[in-house]
Amino acid sequence: MKELLLTALLGIGVLVLDILNLKKYVLPFILLALATLVGFIAADWGTVETPFGQTMLVYENGANLALGVFAVVLFFWFILSSSYFKQHEGKTDLYALVVFSFCGAGLLASFGNMAMLFLGVEILSIPVYVLAASKKHDLASNESGFKYFILGSVASAILLFGITLVYGATGSFDLAVISNFIQDEKDASIIMNVGITMILVGFLFKISAAPFHIWTPDVYQGAPTWITAFMSTIVKAAAMVALFKLFTGPFQFYVEANGYTIGVIAAVTLIASNTAALWQTDVKRMLAYSSISHAGFLLSTIIGNASLLSLLFYLLTYSIAGIIAFGVIKETQTIGENPLKGLYRRNGVLAFAFTAALLSMAGIPPFSGFIAKYFVIAQLIEAKYFALVVVMIITSAIGAFYYLRASLNVYQHIENAGRIVLTPLVKWTYILLTALLVLLTVAAGYMHNL
Amino acid sequence: MLTLALLFIPAFFGLMMFLSSDLSKKLAWVGSLLNAAVAIGAAVAVSYGKTEMLEFDGGNIAPLGAHFALSINATSILMVLLNACLLPFIVHVASKHEMRNESAFLSLILFMSSAMMGAFLANDSFLFYICYEAALVPIYFIILQWSTAENKSKIVLKFFVYTLFASLFMLFSLLYVRQFADSFLISDMIAAGSKLSQHEQVWVFAGFFIAFAVKIPIFPFHTWQPNTYKAAPTAGTMLLAAVMLKMATYGLLRITMPMVPAGAANADWAMWLCVISIIYASFVALNQTSFKLLIAYSSIAHVGMIALGILANGNTAYEGALIEMVSHGAIAVGLFFIADMIESRVGHDHFNKLGGLREKHPAFAFLFFVIVMASVALPVTSGFVGEFLLLQSVGSHNIVMALLAGLTVVFGAVYMLRAFQSTMLGKHNTELAFAEMTASEKMVLTILVIITIAIGVYPGMLLDVVHKGLQLTGI
């Protein structure tokens, strides 16, 4: 409960600081609050808390851990993005929107009721529509925000329709009641199945899985880069956690009946995104397709009987790599044509961090992206989805090709490279995050102790 | 504990170099020499039958189903020795040339050595896979940052994606067998794999073979190799040729052959590929004028022979393969060292533009000659022992294969001696300013020559360690 209060109050607090003309303390204030949040989670470890009645929100270990992962990623996101927002006149507004969106992510980690699920999805998405369009004088940014808003609202509507249909079939929004209902009934009605399918479709849109992924490249490319980083990491991760909670919880019967279909969706997502990414010349667009391809892996966790822990591990490694990659793109954005070319001459730390992030996304040991993918693949093999595993392996190789091609560009030799100067805090954060990509591989071995 | 030390000494010193770049050269020397000393200590421990220090198991890592388990045993001891003892030579070559950002270069070399050491020490197939792949990352940076080749990005991209893609087949094979095994421990995997039906074993074997065939490399999977060898800075080429590809032959010997014996017994197709590879590479080598490319192709022929011998699975193949792996490592380092000496003096490595160096540099000519002789497997050199044992076991499997593969010795003599002649003999090219060998160069080549001859004259030195290890720990 206090986690939710803290995040909501944090958003308001940021706005208050603006009114009090204390803008320069905003960032330390947010970082301190996020650190406190992680502290709360650590203090609450092992307890179960259910505020607002029995099942509206359920704070158990899984929910707390997911919230902790989001908070950690957001913490680093704020540090790295600080130089961008420093110049932005409306920085506190944007910060507040990000924090509100994070609040929605918190709801999605802990919901126990369909109403809370919908609230979470909306609180998560609506600030992001605004954020995507926050470069007011940039046409691409406006287009991105508008597209995201229109398509996102349709997806939300479909999700809501699905929720009502499930309500119609079971008579409750409560996940526990729905679970019991399904267990008693054994045979799910058509309304129930249609409802769940619509919920799935809504989420496939949110995590940008095929065939609802078409919006992703345009929106990611047009939005301000740091907002893209936020969308592709925390927004996506929150939606995925909610999807996972639903489909390995009350809707598990649906996955058991339609596992093959979901496997095909995952495979199509992987093939469509990786083949499209091959032809991209714009790195941001390529990363958008790579984000879609990760959705394919994420989606397969629900058919492979994966644990929440392995999903969160995937989300954490992917998010860290994501904010590094988008951060580096942002740092180089002011350099005209082909900005990443010869980056190592401009700044060695950025070049190395970028390569490490891409190698991790490609799933190459010793970076933790490999272990994350391994967890997914191992569980799929146990569940006998061999064809999907073969698709994953082949598309991973395609992925390695375009990730490496992008990172090779960084090491091209150029003349007269202007240096990119980072503040020590940002520089060491990049180094720390890169080190984390390796250290998480080691940490994976101790995950079962949690 | 020795195993842990071997694994982490290079990585630790590599990390230290990042932090204090002024001391990088000294740190690299201390780290590599210390590691070599520990490896020799481990070999002595094995030959005296002390194995307490040589096993390490960090316990089951439940979420992965794998162990952080290291061991030094009969098969790995020679590879560990090879990797650890060649490292000082490679550090020497690396620090010989002036280059920018030297500390990063040296630390990447140590990291790579550490990763390869992990592959040789791994007692768990998952750990083996991770180290096998992790070794790619440092060499990727080494080539990218310090290569002088024009199209290095293209070369390194091909190399990386090619080997990575092939390795995924190995991962698939490992995961398939893992379903039936208690853990990823190599012993468990062997127990599970050998119980599979013959049909399954053939497929699992194929997965492994594709992964290793790219790394070794074997025709038609070799196309990445010559360009990569030529493009990489010499220290990187040495790592690739002398040690990295041994991970593949070692994996074949240590994991694949025992794990899927029925699959390996039905692998005549793979053996024929090796034979084609040997003959093809020899023919291509005949037409090379670039010394580095010549060594690269001759390397394909030699390692093709190692793979062929391992697949033949005869009594002597095991010993022959191990000896030849060590010998090929030492000879490859020697040849690339010579290529580097020539290239850094005259600016290219086309031996047909050289000539008559022997008149002015008799010592260089002599050392070069011995290493060339070892490469063409003349008796009393290490090359002879290995190739002889390998050919013997291939012959007992299929005499036609042995005859065809034996041609490599003839071809090898032709192209290596031709290269030697056109550099060293004939009329002295007076325009050529060829500086004297430095004392350190002389020392490096002398040590390598001593090693090759010592193994050639008394291979028992190494084989005793292997036999002792076999008695103590099995394969």
C-alpha cells in the first residue's frame, strides 16, 4: 500500500516542487523517492498485504519484485536522461507524467481485480500518449503521439470489452472468483473464450506482438528518444507482467487449450520483426523492431510454464540494455548524418556500453541476455515446443547479424571526431549498467534463493 | 583451487589493467607468467597423482540446472597447459608493437584467455557453452579496434555471425540431451546421451559437428577463417589459431564423442568432409603468396587432420589428437610470430618478394627452418608424433581416408618449403632493409623450437601426464 501511495504522492510532489520554484531539486527528490520505494519493498519482503478489500490489490513477493524491477530501471532512466531534460523548459511536467505512468505500472504489478487491471493500463498509457507528443514543434513527435493515442485507445477499448465479457460470463471482476468459477465450471463458455481472446489482443497490442505490432516502429521513431526508451522498457515490461499474471493465473486453461496458437503468434512476431529489422538503416527503427522481437520471447514465457522470476529476469536485462542503447542514440543525436559512425573516437565509454547492450540483446554470453533467452528456451523445450525453439534459434542468428552490424558502425574510423563529454555521474552509470549486464549472468545462478 | 586460480588469474589481471593503465604491460606479464606457472604446477600435480586440488564444484545452480564445476583431467590438462603457456608469447607479441590504447588491447587478450581456459576447465556442458561463446566477444573487439585491414567490419561480422549461428545448433543438441539428464554436468550428460536411440544420437552429433566444424574450421564451413586470420592483429591471430579452435576439437573429444558414441560411429560423412577439407586446404595453400594466408590454409589442413583422427576414434587417436593439438598450437604461434617479424620489417608478407635472407641472418633462417620442419611433420619434431598417431588410427578405420589425408604431409612439404626457400634462399635482395633479430625475438623462437623438438623426441613427457590422468580421473 505504501508503495502505491509513495509513487502517487511522488508525482504530485514533483508538480508542487515546480510551483515552489524548486526545479533543480526535482531529480534528487525523485531518485531519493525511488530508493525509498526499493527500501519499502525490501522491508515488506515475505509479507502479503491486501489494501482496499481482499483482492483489489495484492502485494505479495511477485508483485513487489516486479515493482522493484520497474523502480530500478526507472531510477537509472532518470539518471541517464537528466541531461536531456535539463534543457527542457517543461521538465517537471514531463517528470510528473513519467512518475504517474510508473504508478500505473505499479498497479499492473499488483492488481487482483479486473477493474484495477484496466485502471493500471490506462494510468500507464495516458501519460505516455502525452509524452510521445511532448516535442510540440516536431511533426514526427506529434504524429507519434497521435498514432499511439488512436491505436492505443482502440486496444484499450478491446481490452475493456474483453473484461466486460469475462464479467458477463463469471459475474465478477475479482481474479480469485474468476479462478474458482473456471475451476468449478470446467467447460468455459463461448463468451468467456471470446472475452479472454479480446483481453489477449489488447495486451498483444500493448507489448507490440504480431500481428498488432505495426504501430511500433513509427511511434518509437517519432517520439523523443528518452520517451521511446521509457516506452520500450517500463511500459512494455508492466504490460507483460500483467499479461503473465493473467494467463498463468486465472486464464491458464485458455493457454492450455490454445498454446499452439500462442506459439504461432510468438513465432510470427519473431520472424516478422527480425526480418524487417534486417533492412532498417535508422538505428532507432531497428531497435523498435528488436523490441518487437523481444515481445516474441516474452510472449512465449506464458506457454512454457516459465516462472515469474525468469520473466522478470528477462525484463530487467532487456530494459537495462534498452536504456543504454536508446541513451547512446540520444547522446549522439545532434551529430548530423550517421551519428553513430565512429562513436568510439568521440567517447569510448558510450561505444563500449552500446556494443555490450546490443550483444546482450542478441543473446551472446557472457551478457545476461543469453541467460534470459536460455530460461525461455529451456522451458519451451521442456514443454515440447520444438518448432518454436528452432524459430527462436534461427531468428536469434538473424538478430545477431543486425545488432552486430549496428555496433560495427560504432568502430568505423572517422577523422576530426568531436568529443562527447558526459558528466561523471552519467559516465559511471553507463559503466555500472554495462557491468550489470555481465554481473546479472552470475546473479542468475542465485535466483532460486529468493 | 588450482582450477579456480587458472580461470580467474587472467581475468583478474585483465580487470586490473582497466583500472591502472600505466602498469598494463607489467600486469600482463605478471598475470600470464603466473598463470603459466600455475598450469605447469597443475600438470606436475597430475603426474604425481595428486588430484585433490584439481576439482572444483560450486554446487548445483538450480534455475539453470547447471553446475559451476571445473576440473583438470586427462583430456584437459594438456589444453590448459597449451593455453596458459602460450599466453606469455602472445603478450610478448602484443606488447612488442606500438599501438594506441595498449592497456585495453592487453586486457582483452587476458579476458579471452580466461574465457578459453573456462571452456577447457569446464566440467559442466553449460559452462562449456558459455565460455565457448564468451571467447568470441574479446576477439571481436580486438579485430575491430586494432586491425589495419580495409574491410575489417565485414570480416568480423561474417566471423561472428557465422560462428554464433553454428553454436546455436550445439545449444540445441545440449538442451535436447539435457531433457534426459540429471544436470548439465558432463558426466550426467554423457550418461544420458549414450542411452539415446541411434537415430537421435545421429542428430545430436550433427548439431555438435556443425558447431565445431565452423570453429575448427572444416570445409565447407571454413570461409570465414583465412580473411579473419589475415585481418586480425598478430596477437589476435595467435589466439585464434593456436588456442581458440582447440576449444572445438577439445569439445569434440571431451563431450561429443563420449556423449553420442552411436552417432559418432555413424559419422563417415563428417570424416569425408574432413578429408576433403584437408586436401582442399592443401591445394589452396599451394597457390598462396601471402605468408599469413599460407599459414591459415595450412592450419585448416592440420586441424582437419586432428578432427579426422578424433572421429576415427581409434586407440591411438586420443593421444595423437592431444599431442597434435599442443604441437599445432606451438607451431602456429611460431609461424605467425615469423610472419609478424617479416611484416613489421618489410611492410608486407608476400614471400615471393623476399629472398636470400639467410646470408645476412643465419640464426633467423635456422629457427625458421626448424619450425617449418615441425609444421611439415618431419620426424623428431612434435608435428610428426601427432600426425603419425592420427594417421595410424584413421588407417585402422578406413585405409583410403588415411591415404588421402596422408597426402597433406606431401603437399605441406611442398608449400612450406617453397615459402622457406623464397624467403631465405636464393639471391639476396639488396634493396631489402631487413633489421637484425632482437634478443627477445631470438629467445621466443628458440623456446618454441625447443618445445617442438622436445615433444618430438620425447612425447612421453606429455603422454605420461595424460596416462596418469586417465588412471586417476578417466576421460
